[in-house]
Amino acid sequence: MLRLSRFAAFFALICILAAAAYVRLRGLAHSPITADQSILLSIALRWVNQGQAMLPLAANKSSAGIMNPPLIAYLLALPLYVQRTLTAVHLFQALLSTTAVLILYLYTRPLFGTRVALLAALLFAVNPWAVYYGRFLWNPNPIPFFATLLLLSLLSYFCGQHKPIHLVLSGLWLAAMTQLHLGSLVLIPTGILILLIFWRHWWQGWQWRTFAPFVGALALLLLLYVPFFMFEYAAGFNDVRATFAVFTGNSNLTDAAVTNPAETNLSSWLLTQELASGSHIFAATGLSREAVWPLYGLFDMAQILLALALITAVTIPIIAYNRQKRSINALLPPLPTALLILAIWIIAPVLLYLRHTVYLQNYYFLFLFPAPFLLLALLADQLINFLAADHPKLPPAQWRTASANLLVLTPLLLLAAWQFQIDHMRLVQLDAGEIGVERPLSEINQAIHISQEYAAQFPDCDFIIVDEGGTPESSKLGLLEHFVYPTPVRLIDVGRGYIIPQQCAIYLIARADELVTSWLASSGELLPQQVRAGDETWQFYDVEGGGTAVNTPLASWQNGLTLIDAQQTGILAANERLTLTYTWQVTQPQPPGTQYHFFNHFVNEQGEIVAQEDAPAIAAIYWQPGDTLVTQFHLQLPPEFTGKKHSLFIGLYTWPDLQRIPLRNGDTTYMVQTVNIP
């Protein structure tokens, strides 16, 4: 890359940003909307719909059983305040990812020059993992945006003019990253290590001006954490203790997280290489390897270059330090300082995660971006300068410069071109339907549009959705509630039954359910609009309601639930499966937030439970007085099923405190039937 004119540099930047935007913004209709996305969007939409009084204090629950801080909900709410559509939120996430590329260029150019800034921005723009996580909604996905700001704030301070504002803002960026994913907490000891190594850059004696930037950074960090601290205070700081349990392996600290025994392996280094090089992207995205140029060796080349770059990034500062060690007050030059900071940024988390208690995933390390790209760009620039240096026995300067650029930049530009083709071909296969996506945005948008039309057409009717997951925390379509607001929405887990409402209702069947569709065929009216979801069709039904008349109930519970019918199907034999279908009447409202689980016990003559299923069936938050509930449970009989007399018992208990609900007569279980097996 010869010395660029200002116009050429600007044109190159525009091309890089166009490429970054193309691979991130095109085809967002294919972005998945699964349970995680639905929960996060529901939290943000609830806040947007109901106002400041509903400020979220926490987000969703992590896989470790720990509640996540609420920043992700605040980020998702920003575009929803502008336009209440899912497309707006996905555009926002994709634009964040694209903007990170621009920020990398704008910060890097005055520090290290145009060539370094353009090359680093190019590698960041097309990296397959940076693109992949920039195209859909999830807690860790905005981390590269804030990681770019944090890393470059530190580089601007230590390698630039030492302006305190960069240290102050570092607290804000660090707070954002650690709120988005707990894996980013390793940047706290990483940052402390950087401060200790480069203490001469910020130490000005025991004076206020030395500590003022750190006080400001800490103040911003704590300010961003205020909502979550309020939540943790109410919860007894259980999630904070659970976080320490996960990182230390001390399971005695909390019961909130399942802490696995600590393991020691090189997963952290392998995942770091994976993110930096783009390897294993085919398995994660479903992209066919045959669809791209067969240049798979470039993945290995990128990993080798990263390892060599890290070795060089540590060696150069050591040499520079030895050269000036006699001058005790001298600061390391900007380039060695930057190289060592980048090396620490990449290596320290790898070392901190060598021993870990959770199964590591590559998204735990998204905070690495864009450090590997900037490191490679810096070293490539230095190698070009070295090869093009003046020497009387070498060819003329212009030939040396051209040869150096060709030799050094060709493999990096080839890697970038190939990675762009990988990103492009994935979009092509998504458009062609050759890559399947679970619940893409296009299907959810279609369901939202039709639901809004039916909500307007039937303003007095509730919405009842039959899908996987029967609660707002588990349903993939729970977010529909906030797009038809204020129309009430009730969720039913597929295969668990249905509600015969007292008032009218619009049923959306998003998962095939023989029990429900059989009832709707005779009790509902199929509406004309449908959602095409892959090979499935989501159908809408209008149900007039009216409940079921109760003559003589079988049993009544003190919470206002009455059992009016019980049916059993299946063969009473070893390894067979029994299906239990119950019909209930709801006679009184339930306290807000109440959760029940039904229990079904199949007991032998000795009083031993031989088969059992406990489940909430239809969540109690959706019970309304006058409704009829039809619930379904399944009992798997054991291989050693023997005996003559067996009894079936049913009952309810509260969740999670496991207190049984008594019947009107004071019993805690009801015997549905006793059977004699030949």
C-alpha cells in the first residue's frame, strides 16, 4: 500500500464501511427470534409501553442461573422509542457493529497513521465472527462496540496525549461490557495489570490530579450499575455471590448457580484463535464449505500470524525498555506501549480462563475485538517500513516500498477478501433458503402484523398463543403481547392443553397440537390470514367462549380450582405411556404472581410411586374466573411395571416454595381412580 493521498484514504474508508454495512445490514429478516431474543425484547417493550415507572432492574437469567444486569434492555429500548418494530431493533444492533469499525479507524488514524487504521478497520469489517454476532440480538452481541471504545480509550491515553477524559470514559465502557456478559469481568484484572505496568504514564504523585480520572471512572461505572445494585439489594445479593461461585468454583457461596468442578485446558486460547481467524464459522452458521473459495488454509495462516504477532508484541517492548533502562523516568515510546497493551488485552484473559468452572464458548471472548486486527495492522505497518528502509545496496525507494507492500499486505488482503466472500455467500444461501433459521424475523414480523389486525378487528377478545413455552420467560412468541398491547395475551405450552375462555379469544396455533386443533375444529372459526413459517402454517381461530357448564364436580380445591372431568388413554403395561386429560373450572382469581405445579402420582399397592409427572400445564397467571382449563399430562410406565392394584392421584403445590394446595375437605391429594391390572 503506497502512501495514500487524502482522497484515496477517504475512498478506501468508504469502501470498507460499505462492505461492513453490507454484510451486517443485508437480509436482517433472517435474524433468529428464539426464546432468549423474545425475553429480552419483552423486557424492553414492557418498559417502552408502560413508561419510566417500569424501569427494568435486571434482564434475563444466564445459563449459569444468574440474573443478568439490565443494560441490554436499555439498549434495545432506544430504537423502540423511535419506531416500535423489531426491524428497528435489528438495524440498531447491526449499526452498532458497523459503527465499531468506523470508531476503530477514527481513533487509530491519529495515533498510528492511515495505513494502520485502514488495515485494522478492513480486518474488523469482514471478520466472520464479528459479522455473525453483529446481525442478531443477544446479551453479548453489543460487546465489540464497547470493547472498541474501551481499548482505544486506553490506547489514546497511554500512546497519545494522556488526556484524563480517556481514563474517565474507560469506566463507562467497562461497566457496559461487564453488564452485557459476565465473561467480560476478566477485563478488570487485565485493566489493572495494564495500569500497573504503565504506572509512569499516569502517576503524578500523591495529588488529586493523579486520582481524579480514576474517581471519575469509578463514579460512571457505579452509576451505570445503580439499577442492578437495587435489584441485588432486594435479592440479598444472591447473584453477586453466584458470580463469585462461578469464577472461583466455590459452590458454598450460593445455591443460584450450578457450579461445575474447575477444569484446566487450552479452550480459552483455541476460542481466541477461532474469533480472530474466523475459523469454525461454517459449523456455526450452516454455510456450505463448497460455496466459497477453497482457501481454508487461510484460517491456519491467520492463527499462525496471531501467535507470531503476540510474540513480537511482547519482544519489541522488552527491547525498547532495555535500550532506555538507564533513564528511569523515561516513558516507553507509543508503538511499544501499544503493542504491549494489545498483547496483554489478548493474553491475560486467555491465562485467566485456563482454569474455569463453566464450558467456554467463543462469545465469552467477544471483548477481544478489535485487538487482534489492530495488532496485525501495527506489525504489518512496521514490517513494511523496515523492508522499505533506505539502504545503498538495495533497489530504488519506490521499488522497495512497492515490494514491501506487496509482500506484507497480500496475505492479509487475501484473507480479508476471502472472509468477505464467506460473509456474502452466507447471505446468498440465507436468501435462497439453503440455510435454515429458527423463527426468523420475517416470520415474527408477519405474525405481529396479522395479530395487530385481528386485535383491532376483535377488540374485546384475548389472544391465546399455543407454542413452545407457556410463560413469558420461556415462550418464543411472548413478545407478541407487547405488540398487541393493551390486548391481553395468554401463553400455552404445546401439548399441555387449552383454555375455553369465559369471553371470546383469538387463538394462534404456532405449533401443531392435535388436542387443541381437534377442539378448535368444532368450537372455533378458522380465520383467513395465516403465517407461513418454513414448512409449517400458523393458523388463527376465533373462539366465542362461554366456558363449560359444571354439574357435579369431582373435586374442589381451596384456591378456586374445580376438577370436572378426568380421562385416561394408553395401555397399562410395562414401558407404555399413559395420557391423562383433565378438565377444570376456575371459580376465583389467583393472587398476582402465583405459580402452581400439578402433580400426577401413579401408586402401587405398597404406596410406592411407579410413575410421576409434575408440570405447571397452563400457567396460573393466565387463569381467569369462568374459564375452563383442559390440561394434559403423560406418565411413562417403567420396564419393571408389575402388580395388580394401582391408584392415580392428582394435586397442586405452589412453586417454588412447594406448599400443597388443600382441597375443600382438607385433603392434599385427590384419588382420580383405582385400576386392577390383570
